[in-house]
Amino acid sequence: MFIEDFGRRDCPTESIPNYQTAQGKITINCWDNNWNAYWGGMGPRTVAEFVADCGWDYVLNCLDRGISSTVFSGDALYALAKTCIVQRRRQQTGRHEWELGELSKDEARELWHDIDALRSIESSNECWHQSALLTELFGEEWHYPIDGMAIEENHKFTYLRRVVEVVQQAPLQNRAASLTALQ
């Protein structure tokens, strides 16, 4: 099935073979992205009906296991480091859970110049290369504050969600078009 009207950019195609009663697979191709999922027990429905009846989050997880709505970001880490420096310099440590206390003017200036290196970090695993700087900023347990705060939207997740929602609506639109044609 070729699905049109997908933001005038990408048009997903889907293949939905039903292998046996209550068993089937969906494959979605959208430009250079491909996702597929198999269900061995769907009740007395076709794959298209099953996918349309499920929540988008369930289908998305079946198509790409473990994908998260957010991802680590070096830019977000850089912004968090700036916030930390400003708050520690202004002695506003109570607003966040920074392990360390206030900074002098010279300490803040030095850290401010050093934090540019954080922008180039592409994953949380690479943070260990900047461990000394992160310890100066956030303290010995620096991985706790950055774990949930140095993140941004995962565009791959958002894109796949749009694809899933369109695929879920396709059988309903096809059914409506068939009923209109019969009248």
C-alpha cells in the first residue's frame, strides 16, 4: 500500500502480509528507513486492523525496540554547564542540586572558557573524556545531573511516531474511500 499525503515529503509504503489467522508482519519503507514487526497472536484480525487498533507507542516500540523520545546532547550539556556556572557564581546553589558551592569570579571565567569542549560530545559515554571538567562543574557524582538534564528531542523517534500514526490511519481512510465509491 502506498500512502500519500504525508507532509508532502516522505510517502511511506507498507507491506502487510497475513501469514495465518492471527499472525502477520508489517514492513514500512520510507525513503531510506525501513521498519518491520511480526505478531504471532493478534486475535481474529488482519495486521492492518491490529495495528490500527493498537496505541501508536506500542506499534512504535515493536518497530524500533528501545528507541527513546529523548537523546543525549552535547549542546544541552553545554547549556546545563552555563546554567551551573551562573548559579554557582550567584550563589544560587539551592535552585539546583549542584554538589559544589559558589565560584569566584576567576574560577567562573576559567570554567566558562573551558565548557566549549562539551558541545562536541556526541554521547553520554564520551563524557568520561571530559571527566575533570565535569567534576569541577558538577562534583564527583557529575553523571547524575547530566543523565536526565543534558537531553533533547530525538528526531528519529518523532519521525517514526508520525509514520506510525499515518500508517494507523491508512486502513480507515481506505475503508472510507471504498464506502464513498460504493455509494
